[in-house]
Amino acid sequence: MDRAGLFSIGTIGKMFHLSVSSLRHYEAIGLLTPEYIDPESGYRYYSTRQFEVLNTIRYLRALDMPLQEISDFMGKSGCGTNGGKNAAAKASSHRKTETIEMY
């Protein structure tokens, strides 16, 4: 397989400030699957098409949205160009509701 345009798991971790173990966990729970896994080495590679999903995951985690909720929503929305925006709006709304309930 031609790996042009693919980034190793370590490179993605550095680019998105995520640990390699977090990326492996996202794969294990079905949240983010690598674009390509080398059958000989087991190395995981990600493409630029996955950057929006990675940014969305990071943003929603910063808003304290649980991974299961992120996974459920992204699965239902398809997380294309609109899915990430919808997930962010839902998280923001959820966060505001929690804040209001605290008072």
C-alpha cells in the first residue's frame, strides 16, 4: 500500500495532542479506526480525511462529553462535515443545561 498522505499513530498523537494509548482506545471502542494498518508491523496510519473527526473528538472531550456519548452520536450522525458540528452543538447545549441545573 502506498502510504503517501498517511500519518503514523505517533505523528497523529503529536499533531492532535493525544496519547497513542488514547488513539488505540478510540479504535478499540469503534470511535476512530485507522485508515490503514500494516499487516506485517501492525503500525496504524491515519489520513487527512480523519482530521475533522479527531478535532471533533478533542473538542467534545474538552467539554467533558463521555466517549460513549460521542461514539453514539457520531455513529448516528455519520460524522461527515455536518456530524461534527451537530455533536459540538449538542455538547454545548448539554453543558449549558448542566450549568443551569447547578444553580
